[in-house]
Amino acid sequence: MINILLIDDDVELSQMLSEYLTNESFKVKVVHQGQEGINEALTGEYKAIILDIMLPDLNGIDVLKNIRQSLNTPVIMLTAKGDNIDRVLGLELGADDYIPKPCYPRELLARLRAVLRRMDDKQPYAELDDKKYQFHDLTLDIPQRLCMWKNITIELTSTEFNLLALLVKNNDRVVTKEELSEEGLGRARELYDRSVDVHISNIRQKLHQLTRDAITIETIRAVGYRIR
């Protein structure tokens, strides 16, 4: 069974989601406090974390900051319906996806399976003979899930790694936001969905810190992105 950590102070909702996911062959640990969630997450025993924004002691953003200092475990954030600020901030801090409350268990299950697939599934890149991409001095090792600039590791979340791999793989053309969402996030792009844009912004910042714009990601307005 796959271990999942659910951090949410809504006892009734947590129980419902836990029972549903357990019936789908997940093993779910539920905690209701932010600090307890951080401590539990940092054990490294979980394949994914479901994290509510609103918690009684620490808010979900602070919990995410603490987790991301040590772990790249996929995180799905539960946000208030229509609260775009929290969604964008969560993505900027390294959340892999979000789902608004009240959430439907089936939709959460689909998002959860998508982030796990992004972390483990090599299918989109299986046609590569050597299982590596080389773009200038940037190396993406698909089996090891490693991104290297020369000999320096660039720390990427599983979502960032997959999006960057798609851009490098298709470096001769513009990759549309729809493609990036479907192949990189594992779901269709939604109306007014900024998830891809925020993830790309995070990748840009990480690349810039090392490459100093030797590699850039170009925005093609209303279409998508191209790596240069």
C-alpha cells in the first residue's frame, strides 16, 4: 500500500477522505495540527501529502515552507474555493497541485494518482535510448530523476522536473500550456488555471541561480513556452 499523509483539521472531512482513499488501496495517516504534520512529513515515510491551507496552529503555507526545506515529496493543497492568492502562493512555494474545497473524493483521488504518476512513471520519456537529455550544459537523468547544470544538482519537485523535461525534449518548438498540463501535470488544463505558469516561473528562478541565463525559458504569449 502507498503511504499518504493528510494534514487537515476538519475531522469529519478527514475521516471521509481517509476511508475513501483506504478503499482505493492507500494507507492514510491523518493529523489535524500543522506542527504535527511537519513532524510526520519529515519522517520521509510518505509518497504524497495532502495539505489544507487553514490549520489551527500553523497555516498550510508555513507547513509547506517547512516541508520544502527538506523534502520534495509531492504535495496537493486543499484551498478555499475561489481563493486564487493562496493557490498561487502554494504553487510558488513548491506545491505540486491544488484542489478547492469542498473537494470530491473522486477528484482528489485523480489528482493524487496524477502526482504519483509524475513522480514514478517514465512512460512519456520511454522512447529515449540513453534515458538522458542533454541541453547545452544541462543534463536531465530520467531514471534517477536528477537535473544537473555541469556538475551541480538543481533541486526540482517532481512536477518541475517533468515540465522541464518536456521543454528540453521539445527544444526545437513551442510547447503549449495544454501539453504541459496534460503531460507534465497529468490533467487537462482548466480555464484560468495558472498552475503551469507558476511552475515554469519556479523553474526559471532555479535555472537562473546557476546558469545566469545561459538557459532561458521563453514565454510565447497565449500559446506556451520554449526553452533556449
